[in-house]
Amino acid sequence: MIQETLQSAQEQMDRTIEATREDFAAVRTGRANPGLYSKVMVDYYGSYTPLQQLASFTTTDARTLLITPFDSSALRNIEKALSESEIGANPSNDGKVIRVVMPELTEERRKEYVKLVKSKAEEHKVSIRNARRKAKEAMDKAVKDGEIGEDEGTRGEKDLDALTKKHVDLVDEMSKKKEAELLEV
């Protein structure tokens, strides 16, 4: 009973860590990174499709990204989706590929991104704590119903707390790395 509850909590926390990685990859740092475009949706024959399913990405230098569509008829729609995205890049189309040059980040913009990273980190830590609360409630109910003993429940809670701390620390570490990356000039 305790192991299944801990396993379930760990799976939820691991998913949260993965979501944190994806969210942080989507925050721009001034370097060209295909991960920035993971959430860009393109109108492709009437249905919205993730850009990464429609094109390949090549980083030519630190600030330039080449996007080569698999279907050249989607070039205009991809360019439009990039222009309308919140990334703030300005795409240029040469008929075969789309070249995106990332503008330099201003100090003010960097600070806004740091605030964004901090708020996303806090959201993910709340998600981890919610997984902990749910698991703890399940353990408390099992102790109350007599399915497990109080000592076993206490040990399970200590394991749960260690698991929670490990995942929260991981989010903090990822947040600090991203902030350092953003503030690096």
C-alpha cells in the first residue's frame, strides 16, 4: 500500500519535473534553441499542428536558427505562426527555408524573463506539494482504516517528505540555472 502510494507520487512529481524542463526551455535566452518553438502551433490544412512536426531545425550560429519545412506549401503558414508567437523573433523567408535571427535581449527583458522563470518554478513546486498532499491523505486514510500500522504510516510519510524535498530542490536548481543563463550577457 505505502509503496504504491509513494510510486504514484513519484510518477506525478517526475512528470512535473519534465514539464518544468519544457517550460524553462521555452523561455528565450538570446540563443537560438529549437526548444523555444516547441509550443508554436501552425495552421496546416485547417488543423493546428506543432511546428516540430512540420519542419526540421538547424542552428547555424548562436543567434540564428534555420527552419526547413518538410512540405514547402506550409512555408507561409509557418512564417505567420512564428511572427504571431510570443517569442519575439522576426522570421525571414527565402522561398525554401525560414531564417530566424534572435535579437539581443535588453536588461529589462532579461529581468522580465527571470520573473517569469520564478513564477513557473513556484507553480511547479505547488504541483509537487499537491502530489505530496494527495499521497499523505491516502496514507493517513490507510492508517485510520487499519490497513497499515501507525509506524508504517510514519515511515511512509518520512519517505514521502524526502521524495518531495528531492523534487522541490531539483526545481530550485533548474530555476537557478535558467536565471543565471538569462542574466549572462
